[in-house]
Amino acid sequence: MDSFTCERLSSNPDNLRGVENFCNLRNGSLEHTLKDTAYAEDEANHIAYYLIKDADGNILFYFSLKCGMLYDSLDQGEQLRKLNGLFRFLVELENDSSSTVEDRQTINSILESIRTRKGLVKEDLAKISPIKKNQLLEELEKEPTDHLKRVGKTFAGIEIVHFCANDACRMLWDEFHFQQKIGAVIFWHFVVPKICEAKKLIGCQYLFLFAADLTPDELLINYYETFLGFRSSNERGTAIPFYDYACKFMYQEINGIEERRERFYRDFNPDEESV
């Protein structure tokens, strides 16, 4: 493995030509990204792309990393407390002596919508007198309507955006006769050290990815779980880009990842001649 090198894509202009021979038969979009947009994205430091090369300069694999964030949703108790506060305010508004009959009817309709979790209808607000409507709107504005997502807690993370083997060089990889598959070797030998370097500079708790696996038996997802240590769980959430909507969100804690890497090496028993 010491004969392999890990090189930042835009660090060498020759890579613009080198990636033209890259091929991935399972997911053509990963191949096209590397050939079309990756160099510019890497050069601008939007996404960090890395090429894994053999001693002859053949590109065996590429992966990319960028910062991200995971979160916990507001707990159910907090949501109920906020909903209860709005409910109480509406009851007080309904019983206010200055409320008209139509105000009370409309407020009662809104209360019923809250009880049944149907949401607030704009037409209902239009029926309330201006004074009462302003009071209600002030209360509702306590619930932000901007593009910020309110969550219980956030967790710093690093996303593996791309993780892809070059099918044109599969035979070269097979000549090393490693017992482990190329993805596992690249992950533990090259990706994890980058994560360990990053955590010395910034706080990061999770490593995550979106697994593009549409197979019925979820072979790729099972592979990521078994050999790379990722898991799929609803315990944490994150924002999902449009192009990843059909993918499975998976993550693992960065804490302890060095120990897991050492365990991989202990179980790594390649042919002595191939080391």
C-alpha cells in the first residue's frame, strides 16, 4: 500500500488529462463529475477532491470531502410546550371581551385546527378583525418564518461527497491480491487520516455520506455498515441535497475512528509479497 499516493486533484494540472481515462460503470454521474466540474470545485476549495494513484500514476480511485452538519430535532416535549403556549393564547383571545362573535368563531376554528394538527389556514386569519389579527400574528411570529431551521442541537460533521473506484483499473488493483475490497482499503488507509487531520483543526463529531443504493438487497448500504463502520439511523438528521433524495443517509462517530482504523490493520492480512 505504500506504493499508492493520495493527491489533491487541482494540485497537478496534468490531472485534467489524467481523469479522462476514469470510468465507473455503476454510476456514470460520478465519472462525469470528476471529468466536468471536480477540478474547478477543488481549486475553489468548495469540495476537496483526492485521487488515489498507483506507482505508475494510474488513477485507481477518487473521493471527495466537505464540511457538513448533523442535528437533533427539537424534542417532542419542547414542541408540545410551544403548541400549548399558542393554544392558551388563542383561548385567551377567544374569551377577550373585545372579541366579536365572528372573531370567536374564527378563533375557535383555528383552535380546532391545532387540536387536529391540520395547520393554520390563511382564510381563517382573513376573517378576524384587524386588531385581533395583529395580536395573533404577533404571537405566530414568535415561530420564525425565515429559512433557518430550528433544531434541538447541532453536531459538526464531515461529508464524504464522492467515493468511487475506477473500473478501467480494476485489473491493476486485483494484481495486489488484497483480501479486502478496494473501497475498504481506500477508506481506512486514505480517507480516515484526512479526517484525523481535520479534527486537529476544527471540531467535528460525525463522518457521514449519502449511499446511492437502489438495489432491493441494499448491497452497498450493507457494505458501508460492515466494512466502513457507517450506520443508518433516525437518531441524527441532516439537510439532504436534491440530487441525494433517493440516497440513504449514513454516519458514524469520529471519536474512536483511529482505534477502528487500527483494528482494520490488525485484521488486514495481505499476501506478504504484495505489501
